Amino acid sequence: LTMEEDLRRAIKSKSLTLEYQPIISLQDGSIRGAEALARWNHDERGMISPDEFIGIAEETGLIIPIGEHFIREACEQVKRWNQINTRPLYVNVNLAQRQLIYPGLVTVIKQILNEVGVDANLLRLELSESAVMAERHDTITVMQEIRDAGIRLAMDDFGTGHSSLSSLHRYPLDILKVDRSFVQNMMRRHKFAGVMQAIVTLAHNLELEVVGEGLETPEQVAMLQSMDCDLGQGYIFARPMPGDEFIKLLSQSG
Ligand code: G
Ligand code: G
Ligand code: MN
Ligand code: NA
């Protein structure tokens, strides 16, 4: 079986699913939402990482139905979370570049929000820095359309690609997710801490919310708090988990 045929079967057999990793306020430690992360539970190969199959899904075009399936699943989850939580919680969904340049994207997302009955402001879409930078076709127009629909946009993996701080203002964005390599480096070298602080300050000047990714130690959390970074995500708070576990976590944390 080729990977493509395998993926086609996976869609039908419901072995493609999402896990959720909490996104935490660095001001008060509360859960503000979660990032949905793709998982493929393969019959023979076990868990396959999205790094291994998203690329093939993009090449074959299967990312379009798979992506829709993920957006719908994430919306159904966020609806449940908001039925039990007093403070509104959002869900972040990763979009592949191929999805961004698919003409029906915004219409389909609006339709899913409508059908599931979820407010657009509870959905946030993550675009990797490289997907934004590729600027294929009308990338910026599509990003604008997404925001016009009331959906917030995050730039993911910031710092790993080729964008510079000076080009950030060109993109219609609400959130900047700083790649975990920055979070790791800032503890190792003083000058990298300066870079991280500069990123947070610039992002705030551009009215972007900043998320530090890959937080693993209390020292990293403390340093980001001292830099006034808004949100954090990482193993120190929680690993990605199935939706039911996330709901348990919410009911425990009140
Ligand atoms: O969860 P994990 O660390 O294995 O994720 C690896 C990479 O796969 C991350 O860069 C993440 O952004 C990406 N990824 C996870 N889920 C999705 C998804 O649903 N769609 C896309 N396009 N990328 C995803
Ligand atoms: O590219 P993106 O930021 O979407 O990737 C998220 C990936 O990072 C997920 O695969 C998730 O499993 C992983 N991740 C989340 N928290 C941590 C962490 O604290 N440390 C490390 N090493 N990886 C993490
Ligand atoms: Mn992401
Ligand atoms: Na990232």
C-alpha cells in the first residue's frame, strides 16, 4: 500500500485524530485554550507524527479533506469546552500552506463554524512562518479574509524561517508564536535573552499577543513572565492529550 492509499483509508477509518495541548496565561496560570495537534494512529505502524504525513497529505491534495476533518473535530471539541468552562476557551488549528491557497478555504471554515455552532472568535488558525513567507498567490488577501470572518491568525514557529522582525508588520496577524529554539537559547546565552525580549516588545508594539513555545522549565517560565510574554505552551504545563483528557483537566481546574 502506498502512503497515499493508506492516508485515504485513514480518513475513512477515523484513525486520524487530534490531541490538544493547553495554552496558558503567563499572567495568572489559567488555561486560555489549546492547540490541536494531528495524530495518525496507524494499524500496523502505531502513532505516526504529523511531520511524517502532513507533507504527503499536501503533495497529494489529501490535506484538503483531512484539514476539513480536523477543523470540524476541533470545533466540536471547543464547543464542549465552552459548555463546561466559565471563561471562554479557544482552539488553535494548524493550517498547511496548501490549505491556505485552496480557494474554498474561508467559505468551508465559515460553514463548519455555522454547522457546529461555534463563534468564530473561539477558533484560531496557525500558519507556519514559512507558509506565510512563501507568499504564493494571494496569501495576504486570504489571511485578511480569515480575519474579516472574525477568526484570529497566529504565525507559528516564528524565528525558524526567513522572516525578519522588520517584515512582521506587513502581515495581518493577531498572535506570534515564538519557536521553542528561542526559548531554549535564551537560557543558554545572555544575548539570546535580549533577542527574545526584543521580539516580545516589537510584537506588543504591533498589537500581537505573544506565545512562548516549548516551555519545559520553571526558569523559562519565570524569564518569559519577566519579559511580559503573554502566553506559554510546553511540557512544563502539559503534553498534548486526547480531547477527553483535556475536558477532565478543565473540570479539575474549575
Ligand atoms: O505534535 P508534533 O510535535 O508532532 O507536531 C509536529 C509538527 O506538525 C508541528 O510543526 C505542527 O505545527 C505540525 N502539525 C501538527 N498538527 C498539524 C495539523 O493538523 N496540520 C498541519 N498542517 N500541521 C500540523
Ligand atoms: O510547530 P508547532 O509549534 O505547531 O509544533 C508543536 C509541536 O511541539 C508539537 O508536536 C508538540 O508535541 C511539541 N511540543 C510541545 N511542547 C513541547 C515542549 O515543551 N518541548 C518539546 N521539545 N516539544 C514540545
Ligand atoms: Mn503550531
Ligand atoms: Na512552533
